[in-house]
Amino acid sequence: MDIEQIREYCLSKKGTTESFPFDEDTLVFKVLTKMFLLAPLRKWDKGESTITLKCNPEYTEELRAQYKSIYAGPYVSNKHWNTINIYEGELQPKLIKALIDHSYDMVVKGMTKKMRESLLN
């Protein structure tokens, strides 16, 4: 998957916005006000495409044990976030989309009831 495919997939999800809240390099996708995907665009420009996704702690460990392309990344909680190496080609687009879905769902699940209701309306 390229960054445009990831971008389109993320923006197709209800309540999703994109922004650069940290710097001009890190593209962030949020559902309402909560982050679910980070993409360092400078790395993409160098051919080192990665994304960072929220993940259930138990699933985090399972994924890291199963795939060398999924690992603890910098600047985020290693317990709740995984960095996904896309450029080596180990992971199929179907799995990458499933991991994006999982991240989005984890974030929505952690929202207040009021936020979840506003997302549904």
C-alpha cells in the first residue's frame, strides 16, 4: 500500500480527519479528537514507509512475535502502539487494513459515551 491508499482508507472511516499537529512531517489521522494512525512522511519519501497504530496490549505482543515488520516504535507507548513496516512487503494490504480497523476501533471503544454517540450521529 502507498500513503495515498492509506490516506483514502483512513478518511473513509466515519469522523476521521487528517492533520499535522506535531510538525510538518508527521501526518496524523484522528477519529474525532483521538489519534489512531501516525505516518512519518519523510520516511515515506526515503522509501522507508511505516505507520504507527494503536493496538490492544495482548494483540500487540502477538503481532510482534508473528511478524518482523511489526515492532515497538519511537515516541509512543510500546504497550499500546505498534509501528508497521510496509516497505519490506511482508504484510499484505488486507492485514494492513485490518490493523488500521483495529486501531480505529480501539480508539472509538476508549471514547466517552457522549463522543461515541456524536460519532454515530
